Amino acid sequence: MANESRPAAEAGEQLSPERRVFLARLSMVLAAIGALIVAIPVVGFILGPLFEKFPRVWRRVGALNDFKVGETVKVDFLDPSPLAWAGVAAKTAAWLRRTGEGSFVAFTLHCTHLGCPVRWIATADLFLCPCHGGVFYADGSVAAGPPPRPLPGVPVRVRDGQVEILASAVPLSRWRSR
Ligand code: FES
């Protein structure tokens, strides 16, 4: 009866050294398992996008006759792998120029310096980057400023009277690899 009323700490003093070591090790193992259960999904969430392969998808950007020969316009389309909750962030864009009856060229929107969106200035026949003054000629080659490479082209085709652009993920690796 007296034993039952003793505080737990006092009862713990009666544990043998072997039992204490066993309980200490058991608690360490359980703590390690708990940490792993929490860490694995977190690490997967952080590193997963680095290894994910995004599909490339042809996106319609308008009918052939929506575009005038010689004119450069910005066309919006959906990211190749839009997430259900992405909203307006799922939209991306490219600069598109009709060069002939059935021929087009397209360029990415992103400057090859640090990725700012470039603007087409029709009166100057140039793409300008607002961030650090990068300038590109109409064919995408670098005219001035810090951009190290031409504006990357984007594949474009005409199918059934519709102009289509090959949408791909934003090419962050191009800037990372500098
Ligand atoms: S991001 Fe375009 S010049 Fe720097």
C-alpha cells in the first residue's frame, strides 16, 4: 500500500542501470523515427521540384488571321503543367511575330541576364529589358547591356489555321548555369 502512494520520481530511482540505459536508447530510437517521419515529406517537398520533368505542350494562341505580317505581339497561354490553385500565375507568355503568310517566329519573354520580362518597342524595332537596360534586336540577338545570350526562341507552328506555341517550364537553369 505504501509503495502505491510513492511519487513516480521516487519509484524511478529503483530502476536498474540496465533498464535505464534500455529506456534511454528506446526513447532515442523513437525520437529518431519521429524526426524521420516529419523530415522525409518536408525534404521531398523542397527537393521534389528540382527533379520533376515538366511536359512540353502545344498551346493555341490564336487563329492565323489574327496576326498581321511583320507585327510583333505578346501572346498569353497556359503554363504546361498548371496547378489547380495557381490562378493567374498559371499564365505565361511569349513574343510572337508573323514573318510571312504561314510563317512565325516567337521569343521567350525572359531576359537572359536575370530573367526580367522584356518589352517589344515597335518604333525602335527592339526588345528592351527594364531591369538593367538590356537591349535585343528583333531577331533576338543582343544589341546592348548585360544580357550574355540572345533571347531564346520558342517553337511555333500553324495547325488547322491555328497558331500554336510549344509551352515549356520557365527555364530557370539557363540563369543558374551562368
Ligand atoms: S534582367 Fe534584363 S538586363 Fe538584367
